Amino acid sequence: MSEPGWSRAQRRLHWAVALLVPLTLALGFLMVELPWRPLAPKFLAYQFHKSFGVVVFLLVLWRLVLRWRRGRPAEDVALPAWQRRAAGLVHAVMYGLLLAVPVLGYLSAASAPAQVPTMVFLLLPVPHVLAPDEARFALLRALHLWLAVGLVALALGHALMALRHHAMGQPVLRGMWRG
Ligand code: HEM
């Protein structure tokens, strides 16, 4: 299905996710470096990292539902076919990573020997479905970290391509900004 432009909800969701992912990444790097004493800043950084990650996961699910129900604008036929195929592939991988990274983060939190509880915005407790396990935690934590870095690298490439098309007078960036 193709639509004349992105809907307002689709545009808002795109920019909300684009803002939250680097914020969550930066908070992830910061929280692991914070000392254990005093405990409160580290605990709060973990809770907000996990909360933003959960919000990213839910917003991406919402984006996928909208895209499935409403579709997306038709691709610009002025672009070479290989570029359209490459863009489609990058978008699909980004959607996959946007769902996989929070899930791996949650599974890391559940496996962590330290068993820091997961409380969305300090209000909503999320039960840990796995028992603590040092080896599983190490594996999931590494996967979570490297896929998060991969996601942000891909998103940067995606942003640079959008800027390049914008500079060449193509309406892709304007379409995501103004519809
Ligand atoms: C877009 C979403 C997310 C991004 C980009 C992200 C990114 C990161 C990064 C960069 C780190 C630092 C890794 C390191 O230095 O070892 C990290 C660690 C971690 N994240 Fe996430 N994260 C996301 C979502 C989540 C979610 C939803 C949860 C849990 C509900 C979570 C739980 C954790 C845990 C438990 C750690 C390991 C901390 C430790 O080693 O003690 N993350 N994350």
C-alpha cells in the first residue's frame, strides 16, 4: 500500500525514536561507568536507561502497526533501483535492531547477577523472567552492546544519506519533516 505522504503520527514516531535511541545509548555508557557509591545516581541511570529502552520498543511496535495498516509513501522513481533496494534493506535491518536491542537489554537485566529490579519510570515493575546467570549475562550484555552500536552506526548512515538527498533537491527529508 502507498500513501501520498507520511501521516503526522508516523512522522512524530520517527523523530521521537530518532531522539530516544542516542539518548538511551549515551545513558547506557554513562550508567556502567558510574561508581556504585553513592548508589542513587547509578540506580536512577539504570532505571531511566531501561525505561527509555522500553519506550523505544513500544514506539517501534506502534510504528510497525501504522506502517502495516497505512503503508508508506511511494518511493521516488528518480532514484536508481539499487539505491531504493539498499534503502529498503537498511530500513528493515533498523526495524529489526530497534526491536532486538531493547529485548536483549531486558534479557541482560533479567540475567544479571546483581539483580537490579526493572521499574519503568520508577513506577511500573517489570518482572524478570530469567534466573540470574553470570555466563548468560556476559553473552547477552555483549550482544546488547554491539547491536546497539550497530544500530546507531546504521542510523547515522541513514541520516547522512537523507541529508545528501536533501542537498540534491530530493524531497525525502522534507517528507519526513512536514508530510
Ligand atoms: C534503544 C534501546 C537501547 C539502547 C540503544 C541501549 C544501549 C545500551 C548500551 C550502550 C549499554 C552499555 C553497554 C556496556 O558498556 O556494557 C547498555 C547496557 C545495558 N542495558 Fe541497554 N540499551 C537499550 C535498551 C535497554 C532496555 C530496554 C533494557 C532493559 C529493560 C536495557 C538494559 C541494559 C542493561 C541491563 C545493560 C548492562 C548494564 C551492565 O553491564 O551492568 N537496555 N545498553
